[in-house]
Amino acid sequence: MASDNLKVLMINKYHFVKGGSERYMFDLQELLEKNGHEVIPFGMADEKNIPSDYNKYFVDAIDYDFKSKVDKILSVPKVFGRMTYSFHAKERLEALLKNTKVDIAHLHMIDHQLSPSILHVLKKYNIPVVQTVHQYKLVCPNYRLYVPQKAESCERCLAGNYFNAVIQRCHKGSLFASAMVAVETAIHKAMQIQENNIDYFIVPSGFMGEKLAQGGIPEDKIKPIYHFIESENYPKSFEESDYFVCYGRLSEEKGLFTLLKAIKNLPSAKLKMIGDGPEREKLEDFAKENNINVEFTGKKLGDELKQLVSKSKFVVLPSEWYENSPMVIYESFAMGKPIVGAKAGGITELIRHEVDGLLFEMRNEKQLRQAIETMLNDHELVKKYGQAGYERVIGEFDPVTHYDKVM
């Protein structure tokens, strides 16, 4: 099969780089095209979309950020219909398939903007379907197995009682929004629409696979394949400046306050926190009040981000939710940077303790502080871990290996 030239229908609700899942999708598209396959996109219309000859088939845009309560109430029928079973998405996809022959469909994120309704169209045209699973939506109404208000990991819905999402108000802290996603998930589970119409679920971590199986996805359909990275696109350096970095979205589940508390009164610690998000102002106030040596650089992209990371001593990933397969780890290793990471989700599979980084118990400030001190005080250890991480990237997370496994 790997030698045949395939027409691959690549389906994702966003056709621009919104986050790590889209970055992976476009990298995979490039990898497939390099190997002679044709990739045909399908998603939602958006002015930020990467241009494509197939944009005319994309579904109409829909916005879930309502401007007022009245707007929210008036939009309920349309929104709930799109989330649960979108006839509009079915019609658009069928129009594409009537004019374009495809051999296989590769799904990424389809929830809410597209809905699983498109699976029935793919089944009608006898198109095999695989999905790379980027989050926990198949078994958790709010995607994350995490309750933001309580700042805690949550597995209450894995047994199938999605009313727990309403009790916990786990989606946007809203009873209404939580009820909508709970009912949506319950309907999809009752229909068994994903289980019956997706042939294989590719999971980028074994942890993700375990949670899907616990939530009712057939184990024989779950295929673990880690992400990949083009190491040549990243500046490798085993030398370092006097700072370490934490980068990504500044949100409540990322463990950033735990990180700041860990380096409080640690004079040798010089942290650059790279990124932006809803918690930035609170983090800046906390750092200022406690005289913590941290620079908030704001969001950085491309070469500017790569230079900041490659020149750092090491990277810290203090997440407090079940991370799946964070691209931060692949990127850091590609640049020769070891990582101090929390024992959270797939992180424990990607960072090998005392081989290419150090692991600490999630939310444990003392262990995190000890790990940071170890890295700050031992230059040779940092270099050794960085080299080991880089070697894993070029030997295990490389494009050729990934391509073979996906094919």
C-alpha cells in the first residue's frame, strides 16, 4: 500500500494553523505529498484558511463565541444542530465526493463545526476512514478530561454517564454549555457513529489509547503512532545561555503558577515564559508581587521562537492536565534541549527520566524545584540529556519512520 499513489481526503474543521493539531496535519500533508500522494482538504470556511482549489466545498463558518445572552438563545437550534448532526456538512462533503475520487479519508478534529454526520457520507461512498485523535472528545464532553474550575483531572464520564459534565459545569464553567456538550456526546455514543464508521483511531500516545479504550472505543481499532518532526527545520544547539524557558499557551491547565512558586526565592533561576493566553496578567502580577525572576516575552513564532528555545539551557513543561503528545517536546528535543516535565498523560512516554530529561509529580512544587536546580547546576548533565533527546528525534520521531507507520 505504501508504494501506491493515494488520493487522501484530509478533514479538519480548521484549514489554518490554529494549534498543534493543525501543525501536525499540515506537516503530514507535506510528508504525504513528498511521497507522491495527493491530499484533498475539507473543512470550514474562514478568511484565515490556506488557499485551496477545494475551498468552495467547505462548510459555512459558525462562531460559538456569542456576543450576548439573547444571541446565544436565538442561535441554539442552529448551533446544536451543527454540533450533533450537520446535514449542511453532509451536503458539502457529498458535493466534493461527487466530483472527486478519493481512496481514503484521514480525519483530525471534526467536532462541533463539522460533526460526525460526515461519517455517513464516507460510508455511503465506501471510503476507508482513519482518525488521528488529538484530544479526548470521543470519551469526554469537554475534550480535556479536566475540570477548569477545580483545576483537577477528571475521568467521571469514561464510564458513560455524561450527566457528570453538567454537574461539574466543565465546559466554559457554564451549565447551559455543559448540558449541550453532554447531550451531544450522549447522542453520538447512542448512535455509535464513530465506533461503527471509523476503521482506525491513530493515537499519538499510549495514554490516549488507554483512555479511549476505557471510554468504549474498540481496542482493536486503536493504533498508537507518535508524532514526527523535521529536525532539519530546527536549529540544534547543545550550548546554552543563562536562562531556561517555558513556552505555549498561558492557560490554567498548564501548571504555570506551580512553576513560578517552584522558582520563588531561587536566585539562580532565570525564566523566560514565552506565549500568551488568559492567565498572563495574573501570572505577571504574581511574579511581580513575589519578586520572581521571569520575563514574559509574549507570543513568539517561527525563527524568533526557535532562537529563544535553542539558546536556552532547558525547557520546562509543568502541565496539570492529561497532555496527549505535546509538540513542545518534539521541538525541544530537535533543538537539543532537555526537558523537565510533569508526569501528566503522554508526557511520561516522551520524556525518559534521567535519560533526556527529568520528570516530577504533577503539581509538586518541591520536586519541580529540585529538578530545576539539578539542571541549573550541572552543565554536563544538561548537555548529555539534550544529546539523548536529539538522538531520539532523528531515530524514532523522524519523518520516514512516521510515514511507514501511518501508511
